[in-house]
Amino acid sequence: MVIYRPARPDELTAARELDNSFTTDTVVRVTASDDGFVLHPVPVEPALRKVYPDDEDEEGEDQEVLVADAGGELCGAVSFAYEEWNRRLVIADIRVSPGRRGRGVGAALMDRALARGRELGARTAWLEVTNVNAPAVRAYRRMGFALCGLDTSLYAGTSSEGETALFMSRPLTPATEGRP
């Protein structure tokens, strides 16, 4: 059984250290036209393995972290912040232990983060993902996110040089909408 709850202060480091690497046989190619951008899945051979470097960034003071706890072991975490000026929930990071991927942990964490965003008054949720993380792009699309922009230079000078940052968003309906 997995329990979803706010992270305790002593769990923040463990949440940041969850393995967020991935292996994929598909990447997302972005093509531009006069009408916008289109994402195309492209097979890669051999499969691509991406291991993210340790982030030196700490969670901001305004970030909240929710964790997935499986019998006392953290198996997932999502960190996010509410931006009041534009009423946007920014999903900063979501991680699921490799052994728990594909079992709904990430979707459950995202559902709870989005619910918290609604409580805070967010009208939309936003995140950034690299184009080589096709598994995450597919998952975010299943969660209702759509491409809303991109940046071909965001990763310049980093270990992700040459990758494209994809920005995805989804509207958040108020928690009370549709209720009597």
C-alpha cells in the first residue's frame, strides 16, 4: 500500500535523491511550421539512458513536497510551487523509484499536487521536460498536459546541451466547479 502525504522536513533530502534516471527507445522530435509546433516520437537505437546530474538547487522556501510512502520507504515525490501573480502551479520536479514506475504512483502524486493547486487558487498547472524524456512526455499527456511552448537554448552549457525544453500546461478547474 502506498500512502501519499506531505513530506516531513527530514525527508526532503531523500525525496530529492530518488532515482530520476530513465531509459527510452524513443525521443520526441519537435518540428516547427507556420501553424505551430508538432511533437513526433522518433525511435533511437540503441536505447538512450539519461542520468541527471545532482542538482545543487534546494527546494525554494515556497515549494511544497508531497511524497509516496510505501511501508516507510519513499517511492515517489513531487515538488511544486504556486505563483500568485498569474495563479499558476509550477511542477518543479516529480520522481518515482524505478521499481514503482508504471504503477500509478506518478499519476497519484500529480493528482494530489493539482488538487493542492486548486486549493491555492491556481487556474493552470505548468511544467518543463526535456524532449529526450519521451516516457515522461507520454505520461504528462495522459495526465492532461499539452505542449504550450519550447526553448531550444535552455540547456545550453549544461550536460543536456542539444536537448529541447518542452513546456507543458493544463487548465485546473476550481475544486467546487460542477458541485451543487
